[in-house]
Amino acid sequence: MSFPFLIFGGMNNNPKYILVTGGAGYIGSHTVVALSKRGYIPIIIDDFRNSNRDVLERISALVDQELIHFSISCQNKERLRGVFSQFPIWGIIHFAADKSVSESVENPLKYFDNNMGGLVSILELASEHEVNNFVFSSSCTVYGEPKKIPVDESFPVSHNSPYGYTKKVNEEMIEQFAASQSGFKSTLLRYFNPIGAHESGTLGEEPNGKPDNLLPYITQTAAGIREELTIFGDDYDTPDGTCIRDYIHVVDLAEAHVEAMNQLENPPTPIQVFNIGTGKGTSVLELVKYFEKNTGEKLKYKIGKRRKGDIPAIFANTEKAEKDLRWKSRLTVEDAVIDAWKFEQFIRNKRNRE
Ligand code: WQD
């Protein structure tokens, strides 16, 4: 069997194949670009339930390799097995999952099926093919409503929604699987609030229908697609009364995955857990102001009722990631609003042309 992509690999003479499930999604697509730039060979698996096929073209335009991709659902073990047999996969980054907190409350079974089922099937194939390096896309939702902030990785885990529950159980599944497999190593990355877009403005978050998340709602409002933003509550016990989150630029987040993959060569322990955030809290009103100041757009917004399930404030303690993963966020919330706005305009122009 020959592997045509072995001639690529940048600074690395023996490039490694990394399977990226959900590689056409928001965080997945940025991670594929980052992996490729660092000499890895990403293999995208995506069933496009929540992403667009034309993302592949846009990723291709940003990397020097021919893109390897398969349209397969993570639960289709037969077809996945074909991919595992075709390539000498060294590591897996598992993003593929449903991720809307509110949808998970309405339809928990969808989340149990896709988020639990997808992980089981990927781990089964990892075991069959002895792929021992696994990075998992986890979430700060595993902290539930923390008793104090910033949160560090030793805080107790909990959950506030079926979505958060799937991430908590997924982490435990990986830990128990690792205990049963000699040589299996995994890094669990607990993301805070990913925002922003690639600096080219061609990759970003493309929600289907009405966005759940704050920054896509802001950019769509400024673009005239939504009438106005509703700020969900200004009576929280925070300095300006609106909720505080730790907004992490998606390009920094993508880099954290590359660092995690590098470190899996020789990790200090088989399972490692890291908070991936900036360590800085930003309120909803502050994010609106950053957007207005950095884009020159005036945003129409009103104050509405609190959203069910929102916690008042959370942000990360990032010391462990800085020390043990040697990763630190580099980009700012200002960079993120500028890049997200660039991406919103790119998408509008693209749709107008279609
Ligand atoms: C942020 C703030 C809202 C929309 C997200 C993900 C979750 C997890 C953590 C990874 C809140 C307010 C929002 C709007 C608003 N990430 N808001 N008006 O809820 O912190 O959770 O990050 O796993 O999966 O969903 O993010 O962007 O929805 O909300 O006022 O129209 O913005 O109340 O305070 P959240 P979000």
C-alpha cells in the first residue's frame, strides 16, 4: 500500500496521520488547518449534519496538502473501519458531537445517541487498530454551576443539561476505556466559550438557523439578518448585571489541540485534563461594546429575561494548561470580534453569489 501524502509534512520527516472526527465543523475546521501547518496529515471524517460541504474547499485553500476527507457518520463502524484500514492513523481528535445546550434539553435522546454512540464506536475502532493517542473535545459545562471562579481542573464535575451530562460521561468513558487498554493515552480539553474565525475570514461558525450563541447572534444582527439582540438578563450579581464568560479565540483553541497531540508522544500520565480558556471573564455587555468599538457597527439590542439554565459567571484558571501543556491563548476578544465580523461578511457575499 502506498501513502501519497508522505512527501508532505513541513518540518516533520515522518508525518503522522490524525483522524479528525467533525473536521468540517467550527472548531474541527480550524484544527485541521493548524494540524496541517504543523506537519501532521489530518483525515477529516464528517457527516455534514451540522456543517457545509464547501468548507472542504475553503480548508484546502489554506493548507499545502491535498485534503483527505470522508463523508461518514461516527456511528457507521463499517465505513469507518475502511478508513482505519486504509491509513496508518497515529492519533484521533474526536469533535463530532451535537452541542446545543437548549436543544439537548428538548431532545436528550438525540444527545445520548450521537454523543455517547459516536464515542463508543470511535473507541472501538481505536482499540481494534491500536490507535493509542486520543484528544477529546470536552467542555467547561462539566463544571455545572461552580461554587467559585476561576475554575481549575480539580473542581468537582457536574452538569446542568443533557449536553453537559454527555460530556461528563464521555470523559468518564474515556478514563475507564484507558484503564482497560495498555498504551492508550488521552487528553481531555475542556473548552470555555469558543468565538471568532480564521484571520482569512473564510472559516468560522455557521449556525443552522437562529444562533444559540452570543457572538453569531451579534454578527447576524449587525448584518441585518436578525432584528435585534436580546441580552438575557441584566440583574445577575456581576459588575454590570450581565453574565460573564471566558471567550477563547477559535484559532488559539485549535492550537491547543496541536499541542495536545504533540504531547501525547510522551505524556506524564495516560489521562490529562486541561481547561482551555483565556483566564479572563467578559460580560455580555462588554462583548457587545467590544464588537461596536472594533467594527464601527452600532448594534441594536434590548434587555430581556434571564435564559433558563444560564449560570451567572464562569472563567478558567489556565495555569495547568500553561505549565503542563505549554499552551496559552495569544489572541484577544477584540481579535475575535473583528475576525467573526469578517467571516459574517464573507458568508453573506458567498450566499448572495449562490
Ligand atoms: C453566552 C452568554 C447568554 C445569546 C456555550 C456553549 C456550550 C459550552 C459553553 C462548549 C450567556 C448570553 C446569548 C443571546 C445573550 N461550550 N446570550 N443573548 O451558554 O455560555 O454556552 O459555551 O461546550 O456548549 O453553548 O454560551 O454563547 O450561548 O451565551 O444574552 O442571544 O451570552 O445568556 O450569558 P454559553 P452562549
